[in-house]
Amino acid sequence: LKLQFLYFIGALNTHEMTHYAAMGMGLYLLAVCCWSKAGVKEALFGGPAEDATPNTFQYVANWVRHGVPAPKDMNEVVQYAWLAGFGVLCVVAYAVDPVGTMWLLNAWDLGVCEWVFFFSVKQYLLWLYNAVIMAWIRSRCPRLEAPDEGLELTKLDFFYLRVNAPMDMSFLSVNTYLWVEAGLWFDTPDVLLGAPWWLVHQVACTAVSAMVVLTTTDALYSLLHMLMHSWEFLSFNAIHRHHHRIVRPQDGLVDVRNYHPLELFLSMLPVVLGFYFAKFTVGVTMWSALIAFALQVAANIADHSDHDVKFLLFSSADHEMHHRLRHVNMGICLYFVDRLMGTYRPYQPAAPEERQSTGETGSALSTRG
């Protein structure tokens, strides 16, 4: 699979890989400058926007600039304790099964240069995907009447964003490996091999498979989300409590990724299980899994956009109610589990007194306008 998927990359030597990585960084900086109409200096050393969605150079610089913040209260102490426990668990897992653990961390067995190259590409594509969707939402969808955003994000928020960035690589490495392994196309009956029936069959199967992946992932995440809100054993709910410091999410992927690293790891499970459920029921291909994943990310961006985005059964206002009331609307884009469990609450505009400053932590980029 690696030879098929990374044939071009595998043919490059270290010098060529470094060259292409530098080209990728240059394209990234060019896109940042063109989009924000800022100069290179602002793109490299700018404010919260660049801190939250950094390129590789800025990512390293942020570690030097911010470091690891000291906990300010007992809740943050508990979060650090869970983070330390997660680190110990990874070390133990590696000692027991080094091959399996390394596969989870680096399924494609990338070298250092390859890893840096794809990390840079991943950072750029996520930033670009978020920027395009947020620009479209802000130009076409009305803003929600929600509580005010409160204060800006803290150093702990930026610390989690920096930790989660390389963890995304593990997540995407495993998922892309499974997607490529699933193949490009569905098996087509001989009677449908002629065009255009082959194309019709592929489109129909891809749509059904993507919907099964999407709904299964959403249902499993809803149950996990409920657990993170309700389970107080060893203050487990403190993990997700960090994300809810954001009273009014409004910056898309920046707010989506602002959660405890252990929560990122746990959130991988519904995605992988949803993939396998579709694989053993209706079948799955790389395209159906990729479409479902892209829709999930887009729904998450819309959920944290502070705008009223509606599409078929999806409404971003439902997630705004979750951030306001916390114990309702646990789904991502579909809320049928919430309806079954009695936790669904339709959107209601915030009262005037609710729209005043709450004193909670709000959006990292609220000063950007």
C-alpha cells in the first residue's frame, strides 16, 4: 500500500524531500499572505490567528515562545494529570507492542522528512478548508443570537492546540491507511459493467456508504460525548470541560480543535468504528470514507462558526445550544440519538441578559473581527 500510495515520495532522496518541503512551506506562506493581505512578517510572527493555525516554522516557534503553561486551578491540574496518564499509557503500550503502537502513531511508516512534509501539507489543507468554509458561511448565513464570547483564549488553550496538531497526523495516518486499503471502487455486478450504469452504481453505493459512515460515527460520538459530560470518576469530565470554556464558539476549526489531547484520541474511536461498521454492512471505499470525513469536518466548522447554517437535517444552531446549556444536543451533525435519549433541545435565541459578557473564556480570534 505504501508503494502504491507514496511511490513518488519514496523515490525522493533526503535532499529532494527537503526541497519539496520548503516549496510546500513557501506555498503555505504565500496563501496566508494572499488571504489575510498581510506581509511575510505578519504571517510568520503575527497574532492569535497564526498561533492557532500555524505552519511548521510557526509551530516550532510557538513552543519556544509559549512553552508549557503552569496550571492555574485544580481543574487544570486534573487535566494535566489525565494528560500525564495518557502519556504513561502510550509508553506502556509501546513496551508491550512496539509494532502495533508505532502503526497507530505512523501507519505509513514515514521518515522524518516525509513526516514534516505531510505535516506541513496537512496544516495548510486544514487551514485552507476552514478558511473557505468560514468565508462562505460568514457571507451567506445570519449570525446567531448567542451569549457574548467573553475573554480570549489562554496559554493553556494554545498549548492544547499545539499538542493536538501532531496528534492529527496519527489520526489521519491511520484513517488514510484504512481508506486506501478499502480500495477505490465498489464491486460492480457484471450486468452493470457498461457505462453509464457502472457510474450510476458507484455514485449510489458511495452515497449510501458515506451516509452510513456519517450516521454511525455521529451516533457513537453522541454516546461518547454523553459519557464525557456525565462520568465523574477520577474527574473524567474535566477532560471535556476544557472545550466548554468557550461559551460562544465562532472561529471554526480553531475552536473545534481546542480540546484536551486525550479527547482527540477518544474522538478517533467513533470515526474508525463507523468506518468498520460500514465496511461490514454496505461496504466502503476510499471515496465514501473521505466524503463522510469531509462532511464531518465541515459540520464541525459550521457548528463552531457562530452562524445559522442549515442543510437538510443539519443545523449549526443546535450545537450553539449545547455550548450554552452543556447537557443537551450531544451529536455532531445529526441528533437522532439525542431525540431518542431525550437530550435534544431546539435552538432558542439567547435572552438579552445572556448576551452580556459571561466572564468565561471565549474565542481565540474574537479580536480579529
